[in-house]
Amino acid sequence: MPLSIDRISVGFNRWDELLSLIMRAFAFMDGVIDPPSSAHLLTVDTLRDKAGRETGLVALDGARIVGCVFALERAHDFYVGKLAVDPDCHGQGIGRRLMRSVELLALDHGKAALELQTRIELTANHAVFARLGFRETERTAHDGYVRPTSITMRKALS
């Protein structure tokens, strides 16, 4: 069955599966990034709340959730967060398809750009986002850190 990208709707009831996917996808960061990923703060309830404030998209391979992304509409752009692909499915273009869906969402809403943040230590992620057309715009530090911990990247849409 071909991959489909679906919007998380009011009737979505697979929060445990979605949370499990995010935790598996972000597990490689444990012990690599400092401070630890905010994914550790997610629960079924906070994920459901996030989907109420943002547009959530899931990638489905048949009935199996293999990826997700959340996009927060802002005044001039969409902020992209919690892009996750099942580690067993890397290299199949799922992340690219999810990001393209966010681009189309932004364009449908008249937005000129996408923005995201990635951690300083995750150089492979920097390269992936650069291949998707994102460019670094700034480096920031989490509260309590004097060194940069995150890179902000932006993609202009046309």
C-alpha cells in the first residue's frame, strides 16, 4: 500500500502509537544533545494539546504510523516541530514527504517561509534540512546555557 499523509483530525485516537513513534525517533539523541530533547516532556495529553494548537500530520504505511510532523502557524510563516520518522523506515523519503506537506500547507495559508530549530550536535540533521532548502539564520542557547545549543533554519517558499 502506498504511503499516505493525513492530517490529525478531531477523531484521531492513536495518541499512544504517535507518542511511541516520536520517542523511538528521538531516542538516538539521548546522551548526544544537551539539554535533553523536549520530546521527553511529551505525554499523550500534551501531544493531544499540541495537536489542538498546531497542525499535525501523520505518515501512514497502510495502517502503520511511520512518521509525523507538527506545524505551528505564525504571522509570516509556519514553525515546524517534532518531525519524526520511524527508525526502521529511514531512507524511504517519509521525512521529505512530510516536509513537502507542510510546505503546501504554508502556501495554502499564504505564508512565505518555514522555520525550524535543530540542535547544534545533530550535524546530520543540519545536512538533511539544508538539502531540503533550509538555511541557517541564527544560533540560540537554551535557558541556563551560555553556549549555543540550537540552530534556527529557514526556508523561503515560492
